[in-house]
Amino acid sequence: MTRASAIWRVWVDTGGTFTDCVAISPKGDVLRAKALSTAALRGRVEDVLEPTRVRVAAAWAPQAPLLVGCTVHALRRKSAAPATLLAADASGELTLDASLDLAAGDLLELRAQAPAPILLAHLVTRTPLGKPLPPMELRLATTKGTNALLERAVARTAFFVNEGFGDLLRIGDQRRPDIFALRIVKPQPLHDVVCEISGRIDANGCEVEPLDEAAASAQAQRARAAGCQAAAVALLHSWRNSAHERRLAELLQREGFAHISLSHELAPRAGLLRRAQTAVVDAALSPILREYLEQTQQAAPRARVFVLSSAGGLKSAQAFRPSEGLLSGPAGGVMGARAVAAAAGADRVLTFDMGGTSADVAKLAPQPELTFTHRVGEATLYAPAVAVETVAAGGGSICSVRDGAPVVGPESAGADPGPACYGKGGPLTLTDVNLLLGRLDPTRFETPLDLDAARAKAAAALRQLGASLDTPAGDALLEGFLDIANERMAEAIRRVSTRKGDDPADFALLAFGGAGPQHAAAVASALGMRRAIVPHDASLLSAVGLGAASLQRIAQAQTLLTLDSDQALRDLDRAVERLRRDALELLTQDLPTPPRSTRTTVTFRMRYTGQEHALEVVAPSAAQAAKAFARLHLRVFGHTLQGRAVEVESVAVAVETVQDDSAAALDSLVCASAESAAAPSPVRTQQLRDASAWREAPVFDWDALAPGAVVDGPALVSQRRTCAFAPSGWRAVVGPRLELTLARRERRVSQGLAEKAQTVRRELIVNRLLACAEQMGAALERTAVSVNVKDRLDFSCALLSPTGELVASAPHIPVHLGALGACCRALRAALGEPF
């Protein structure tokens, strides 16, 4: 039990597949709940009492009386009309208004009309659907905006830009999505109407042509007639002088635009293209997100609603902007991981969040790194965000066969239909493979699993590879799907570590998400890491992270200041202080009373003059930032540019509250109740595949383990919402908050490439070589001072054999690749051995 509070505290993270909820009652009790992000709950029919009365086995069965009014669907009878739940009791007995012709063992699904966060709020507060929720502080992280952006399900939007720049977003930066594609499909702009505006501000912020207000109003009327309800405004040099954008916003309000996004407010930085993309994304999503938050507020009228930003800070629902929250889910996971790492005494951690759709990785040392430019879908945004690398490898990633080779992702089964074992006709996924290889405990899984459906999909995939289920070759290929996914996730972790001068072996891996605990040891092994931490609330950690997050506001400004004198350092410090005051003022607006204590973090984006890409340096003052930049550049790129001045491209100042009541409650969120026991007893054993062999392995009840308990692999440590796998050569030790620390007991714990199936071996080698070539290109682009390299990206990187044959090439300029081998062979012939 945690400290009591006057109101409920409810933290809800909506992901691509599942929505997770952690709540603390006014008495201090901790409650947890999970649902599909489609606002659905699944169960298995245990007994048919009458045609319209059934008893179900499900984690939510004790709360079934709260769900009266939901529609009930028989998953194996897609053509059957749904029934309505008329009554239910705590034993899981359901009374329907019509028969669904159900039989014992069938899967059914309850679907609520309310969105998933509201459904879960009703469950944790024990409030029947249709009844008002109690007073609460409701914290949300959501993929609502991200999904709408990727699916282009956005509001009709007008884009207002300077005359002559109407094609700005259609031209973009001229990069092709797939540089080697023979048929080029250009991404279409997100906006629906372009309005070119007369008026110009020059690069120094001076007006050279006044704004034509009459013409601007006429353009706005045309856009409104075309059905546009949102407007995005991006004018040249508005980061220097925003007068034209502010006046245009007044005109647009007068013409009836309800949602107006101004580029200088969202992204006060040079770079018209990125500012325009940020403004258009914000405007196109504003009606969608505003409606979602208003519906949430209406469903919980006595709640104070906060939304997590991509930077890991909370903002009130009224102040939240869509462009600021497209990575709120991954940010929540990082905030939760930060709290777990601090409690475990780990100050250098690489986080590994493997959910149903993707895996997100980040670095904590001990604070998360921020980036101020990130890409979502086809748009690159100027917006602060936790520096997260995402790879399309989650529990729902589809395992298929392409050109005779096993492939994992990037497509995902999502929440509907989900993996094959969810019983809705879904494809073979990583979750199915883990189930078939015995690395999941089907008796504890919160969503009922259909083993036969998973076997059928796996058999079909293996036939394409010339193998069969339940054979050594088939088992090896199923393991190969996991190997390929593990290598891709390990490569994402390399991108946040080795690319920035860090050795992953110097960090602990903190694995979470529903699927992360199954893959933690394998990913750590691939990176040479000796320790992995798995929180007890691994599958809910993004929701836990909402409780660990603080209210935060960030103020940023373009500086373009060269640090060539003491005066420049003083000017920069004065700019930082102005930004700190601005951020504090914004933060105070979100609070009923001024904050008692705040924390300030200053991030300088620095580079050598002439470079395009900047490094983020966190330091309290300009002088300390200047010293830290040289060390950071040396560590990341292996050199410094002697004699070249350092430029501060921009500065961001984050001000956040310190340790509010929710964060304090997090410290005792998971409390062990049992006495310490070093040698626990398993609840049962099951066959699992480990190191190319089937083994009888113990299965432990995670909730029954006590601090100090030791589990040697191979073994499963299982609970209702996730299952951790300790392979041979690894030992799991239970910590004070029931977290597992997986540590290697043997130096060599993973298979060598020679022991893997040939098709799997080929894919692993290809992926690793391609990653090396891509890393070469990233380093070249980030350090370049040549316009041809840093802007036009006119370069290519590849790996060649000792004889000059092309082995692997990154997706750079194709025209170079044909000549690389010939050039290398010519040099070899001219220079002789050794070359």
C-alpha cells in the first residue's frame, strides 16, 4: 500500500496493441488493468449454462458486473451478430440478450463504447460503465495522434506560406523514400489547400514587403469554402520576426478557423521546411486530438487530465499540442525505466521497450537524452523528444517468408486481429513463435491463447522454407525468427550507444514491455552485456512512467552564436536565463499554485562552424558547455576540428516540478510481502526450446517470489501480464521491488552463427553488414562541412571484400555504388599488396 491521497491517481498508456493502466486509490491501494487498445477484453468460455448464459475464465471476470452494456462477440464466428451483456456476476457468469451459439473453449470479446483509457478507469475504480467516474488525476500517454498521422486520418488543413513557396512541402528535401525503388511513389503532402501570402520578412527580421491582409483574408475564405477547419502558418524567417504570422492568425480567427498552428510558436528555429512540416502536422492533428481529449474530459468530468509529451514531461490537456506528443508512449516507458534504474542503483542503462508493435530503445546516463528534431512517418518535426530509436520488431511483428528467407516485420498484426494465438485469424508473429518454443506460460497469459491456431500458421510458414513443424529443422527455423528479431533490436541499441561513443557492455539492459522480458537475455548477449534488469511491472512500465513523470515546460530559441569571446559566453547565459523565466511562467500556468520546487535542465545544440548537424550538450552554463562539447565530439566521432570555431545553434531550457505526490507514491508501488527465500520452488515444469535443444524447464510464479530468490536458467518466471525467460547460462535474482536482475553465469551463452540454420545465418550476416554501412554514412553526414555531403547527401558508403567485390551497401546515392568495386580493384592493382 502506498501513501493515501484525496483523489484517485490513474495513469494510462495507449499503445498500438494494448492499453495499460496503473492506479492508486485514495486509500493508497495499487491497482492494475490491461485491455486491447480497441477497448476490448477477451476471455475463454468455461461453461455454457444456457444458450444466453455462459461462464468465462478471464482476468477481468471479477469485474464483469461493471461491464454490463458492452457488446459481446464470438471470435470464431465472424458472421454472427454481437450480443449485449445484460447482467454479470463476480464469478464470470454472463447473461446475454441473444445466443451466440458458444461452446466451452470458445474465445469471446467484450467491447466497450468508451475509449480504452476510460474503460480501464472504470475497471480500476470499480465504477460501472455508464456511471460517473470519481474525482481523479488522469495522466495519459497515447498513440492517437501518431496513428492518425501514419494512417493520414487527419482533418482538412490549409497551409499558409509565402508567395512562391506553395510547393514547399511537395518538393520537400527531394529525398526518395526508397532510393533503390524502380517505381517511385512520392508521398503526398498532408495539407489539402495551399494559400500563398504576399508579404516578406528578411533574414535579419526586417519587413521588406508588408502583409497583404485583404488578399490573405480572401485566401482564408477560399480555404474555409473547401472545408478546411485547421490552418498551418509557416512564413519565411518568422523565428526572427513573428509579426506577420501573428497578424495572419488574427485574420484566420476572424474567418472562422478553429485550429491555427503557427510555426514560430511550435518551432522557433531556422529552417522553413521543418517549421512548415511541424506546423502542418500540428494543425492536421489538432481537431482529432482536441476531440479525443474533450471526450475523455466529458467521460471523466471530475478529472484533471494531463498528457505526456514526447520529451517525457506532463502538460495539461488544455496546453497540450499534438506535435509535442507523437512519441508520448515511448517517453512514458523511458520515464518508468528511469525510476526503476534509480531504485536499482543503476546509473548507466540502455532501455529496451518491446511491445506489441515495435521495440523502442534509449539511453539513460542517468537522465534520458533529448533530441529536438525527430521523424514520425513522412514528416520531420522540430519538437523536443526523448532520444528513442524505434525498430519494427514487437510481439505482434509478422513472421513471414520472402524470397526463400525468413523475415520479421516491419508489418505488425496490431490489436486486431493480433497474433494467430489470439484466435482472430491473425498471422504468425513473434508472440506465436515464443509460445510454440515454450517461452511463454499459456496458463498465466492475460489474453487467452489458441495454441492450435499458432501451430497452423507456423506450419504454413515452415512449408515455404522446406521444413515441417515438430522437426529439428522446423524448430531451428522458428528459433531463427527470434534470432533475426533479436539482431535487429540489438542494432537499434547500437545506434543509441556505439554511434555516440559508448560501449553497450558498460551499461545494464533494462527490458520491459509485454515482450521485452522474453528477449532480454538474448539481446544483452548479442551486445556483450552481462546484466539485464526486468521490472515486475514490465508490461505496464509506460503507464508507471506516467506516475514518475513531472509537469514540465520547455522554452527554446535559435541563437546561431559563435563562442569566440567571453562576451559571447555572457550573451548566451543571458539568453538561457530569459528562456528559464519563460518556461517557469508557462509551467506555473498549468498549476493551481506556484510550484514549491523546480529543476532546470539546459541543453545546448552545438557544432563546429560549417557543420549542419549539432550535438546536444547538457550543461548549466555556456562556459561549461564549451568545454563539454570538445570532449563529446571526440568521444562520438574520434576527432576534433582544431582551429575551427564552435557555434551554438540553439538552446532549450526545461523547467519541471520536483517529486510530486504521484512520483513519491511510485517508490513503493511494488512491495514484496513474502520473506526472503534464496531457493524458491517452481509451480510446474514445461518443455521449452533453449540453445538448439528441448529441455524440461521450471516455471516460477513471479508474484510468489521473494527478494533474494535465485532462479537458474533455463527457466520461466511468469505472471499474468508477462513472462521472463532466463536461458541456459543466465541467473535471475529477485530484487527488493520484485524486479529480476538477469546476469550471465557463463562466458559463452549463445549459439555461434555456424550452429544456426543456413537461411537464418545468411539473414543475420546480411543485416549486420548493412548496419555497418549505414553507420558509416551517418557518421559522415553528421561531421561533414561540405554542402554536397551535409545537405545534398551526395555520397555512398559500402563494405567490400579483400578482392574489391561489393559486399554490402547503404541506401545512399546509387550511381557511386557501381564504381566503388572497380575503383577499389584499380587501387589494389596500382598499389599492390598489402592494400
